[in-house]
Amino acid sequence: MLVLSLFSVYIITGALGQTPEFPSITIGQGTIIGSISSVGDYFEFYGIPYADSVSGSNRFKAPSPPPASESTFIANRKDIRCVRPLGVGYEGIEDCLVANVFTPSINDTSLLPVMVWIKGKEFDNVNEHKFSFRNFMNSNVVIVSLNYRESILGFLCLGTEEAPGNAGLKDIIAGLNWVKHNIVQFGGDPDNISLFGHGSGAAAVDLVSLSPMAKGLVHKVIAQSGTALAPWAITRDNLKYAVEVAEGLGHSVNSIQNLIDAFKRTSVAALMAVINELDLTDNSLAFAPCIEKDNLENVEPFLIKSPYQILIEGDYENMPFMTGFVDNEGTIRADEAIESKWLEKMEESFINFIQPDLDLGKDEQDIDVVETIKSFYFGTEPINMSQIDNFFSYHGDTMVLVSAIREARLRANTSSSPIYLYQFSYKGTLETPFIGSAVVNGTAHSEELAYLFYDDSDVTSTEMDLTVSEILVERWTNFAKTGTPGTEVSQIEWKPFSTESNNYLRILDDEEMNVDQGGSVEVDLINPHPEKIIFWDQLYSEYFVDAKGRWVLEERVEEGDEEVAVEEGTGEEQGSEDADTEGDNENDEDNESNDNNSATTLFGYTFLMVSFYAFLDKFHMWQLMS
């Protein structure tokens, strides 16, 4: 068990703990030894367990506090990652719930603001030595980064005590509790904690801010390129892909208990092999946060209402909130456009790419609406590589931009705390490790991260790059300190977003600045992207479908001309509305043979993949533990 071994494998002598190179602190878990960073101006503590084991019988459940230990723990493990599918294979281990702490001062008499970082998937292909929190250390804040369970291990949502849902978000809550109780020893202020994240990490921090479980644990939030209102941030059907994965593993699914039994005894390698084969064209996630049941014994739910409902009602903790986007968020789908042939697939069946929070596709009028959306972005020309910029625009708007602006408006309506919105448009020399060799118009998804975190001496930065970096870090850290993102580097005042003015800050492209003629790096604007917002406002007013939990596996029973869904073991009718939700799962007799053949083929393929990855799983675990 990794959590326990982390406290027992590394034993050091008292003499080593007394050397200046190895800062020592003591918390309830025991004595922890860190190190001084390679640049020598702040302290680093890697791989500190903030929870007990979440493998075995604890898989899919909320975490428990970490055990105490009399051993001294060396906090130097940088390689601990949670399990996630990679398209081919996977990375990580199940017992992965650790915190990394970076602090400029271990001093409990002058406590510093704390910023807790929740990453998305944006650092997967970036070498760790090329980004750091060094810029934040220079601004006198304490940084904590938290691992949390992802994919099926973090977000299997079956509505039972064994798999109630949102385990990954409950990991973050456990991590925040750990921060609240221990951060003083690292020089941090437990009463001034900000959450910030990017992409899927941004949606996570936003959801945490809306959960009753986070009360008193979070005081400010920064959600970069993702929010709780993003169509992919919360599932519209928490059982659909659970059933698909179980069937892909060769199981016959007749009840929720079948799913639980199957997943609890299946190896990580086998689960990831099947999940890697899922095809999700609507930008949803196979396993995502869900609306939980509120009546389970021994389970504290993370969310029992949808983010939209919570925001509309103002039923959340008031706190300063910042969110924003880059010019071209849709570049996150660059690989899908080419390697997965999404351009051609969109031309063939555009409706399959409509985001899951719109209820379209059931009648002829819906088909007309889908064509209107297609025409708005692609005109009348075929969707192919010549339309790649429009492809990026469509996916960026539907995945990030529209939901960010919608949430800013909802929060401005119901919160007494300031709301800040931004658009990052600066293109410099630092972005390559984050976006690769892609050539895009405007800034790409993840590009602003370079100016917050990037630290690579191999790249020659321009003076303007450094200025933009300084502005971003100062605005972010001042927001964490005071709730206001001010900076002395820029003369532009970033005004809060309001229902009257819709203010937002745009960080300009260098070609737009005219700094030599007295221009600014930034500009304060109002009403972001009005044409797009008017278009989508109309669609959401008519076709929005809110998130809700589904706890019934549907068995089709014909009653005259009507089909109803029956809950297994109860005979309880769910009604036609829920039956329609899973209409695409219905199979008539003509298709039964083909479906069985497909299932057999998938099972055979999966068996081979599972055997291969089971070997890798054992080798991977041995390598991590050695």
C-alpha cells in the first residue's frame, strides 16, 4: 500500500535532517523532510500523502485521512501520478493522493496566502523541469498542488455506498482539509486559501467552490479555460459509459450491483484498455462529475443540485471569482481533427458533435437547428482541412468560451463578491512546449500557462514575454492575496464583470500593442464576443438540458405502443422521458445479431489488450515502488 509505504520506505538519520539543505517540519502525520529548490530561493516538499489508501475495498469511495507515522518521511517523490488513460496505455497508480508544497518561507509568525493548484491534462507532454512555481515564490505565496483520482476511478457514479460518485472531487476536498490543518507549518495562512486550475482542473475548482463540502476551505477561485457550466464538466448520463465499459470487459450488465462487482475486481490495466477505445465526439467525458443521491447512508454528497441550479439560486459561498479563455480554445481538438478525422465526421453527421447540454436531434425542427449551428460556423462549404480555423472556433466556443461568459453573468447576478473575466491573446516565444508545433491564428489552449509557469533557460525570452509573465503572475497572486487582481506593471484597471457593463480584460497580441507609441499590453473592454453570445443565448433559452443523476438501468418492456423503463428488481416505471434519454441504447431484433458480433469482436480485442496491459500494470507498479 503506497500511502503507508511512503511513510516507511524512506528513513533518514537525525544528522541529515539538521542540515540546511533539508528543511524539516512536523505535522500530525510525523516529521517531513523537504529540500531547497535547484535555484536556491524556496523550499520544495513532494509527494506528501494527504489521504489513506484508495485502492482495494476503498476504490470509488471518498478518501479517509492519512495515517500517522513515527518514521521520518523524505518528501522527494516527484513521479506520483493518478491513473489516467492515454489513448494507448495509461499512466499512474491507484494510491496517488499526495500534495506537493512550495514555499518561500517556513515561518509561522508571518503567514503567506496559499494558492492550491489543480491541474487538468495540459502538462502531460511538458517536461517537468521546464515549468515551475518559481515566479509565484517571488510573489510571496505558498503553492500546493494536489493529485486527485481521474477517469473511472475518480468519477464512477452509480448511486450506491460503494460508488456514490465524485470521488475525485472529494479527493480535492480531503486535500483542502489537509491544507487547512497543516499549511501553517509550511508558512501558509489557512484562512486565505485560493483554488486555481486549468481546463478540466478549472471545472474541478469551480465545482468545489459550489459544493457545501468546501465551506470554510476556499476563499477565492481562478478557473482558467473551463468552468462548472462547461458542457463536459458534469455528466448528463452517469450510467451510459459505465455500462459500455463493463460490456467491453465481457460482463453482462443486469443491475447496478453487476457494475460494482465488475469494476471492483477488474485491474486498472483492463479498465484503461477499454476506456481508451471509447469514442466521444460531443466533447463530453466518459466519466465526469455527477449529481449524487442525497439519501445514501454513510455518504456525504458533493453535489445534489446541478451547477446551473446552484448558480441561478445563488446557493453557494460568496467569494471572489476569476475566469477566462484564450483566443482559440478549440486547438485542444487539433489531434482529433486530423488523426481521428473529426472534420470528415462532422461533415457526415454534424449532430453527433452537438454538445451534451443541448437537447437536439429528436424531430425535424431540431435538424433545422443543427443545420443553423453548422451554418453559423462553417457556412455552406464542406467541412474539411480548409475549415480548420472554423473547426477550432466551434469547439473552443462550445467547450469553453460560451460557458465561461454564461457563468460570469450568473455569478454577477447572484454574488456580492467581485467577478473578473479575461481573454488572453498574447503570442510570444514561450508557448511552444505547451502547444507543440501547431500553427494557429490567435492564442491556443494552454498558451497562457507558459507565462505563469514556464521556466526553461534553453528558450530566449523577449522583454515583452517577461513583461506579460510578470503581469499575469502579479495579477494572479494579488487576486489570491486580496481578491483584487491589481498590478503595478500595467496602468490598466481590471474592472469587475457586472450585469450592466460586462467588463473584461484582454491581454493583447504583440502586434496590437503599439507599446513604442505609448500603447498598453492590456485593454479593458466590455461585452465579449456579442454576436456569438446572442446566438448561443437563443439556443440555450430553448434547448438547454440540465444535469441530473440517473440511477436506473433500463430494461425495455413493451406495453402496447409505448415503451417504459423498469428499474431492476423493483418494477418501478421511470416513464417515457427517461426512456427517451437512452433511446440510442435500444436494439431491435434486426440489429441484435450485428450487436452480438460487435460485442464479441470488442471482447476479443479487449482480452488481448487486457493481457498485455496487465503485464505492464505489474511492471509499472514494481518500477514505481522500487
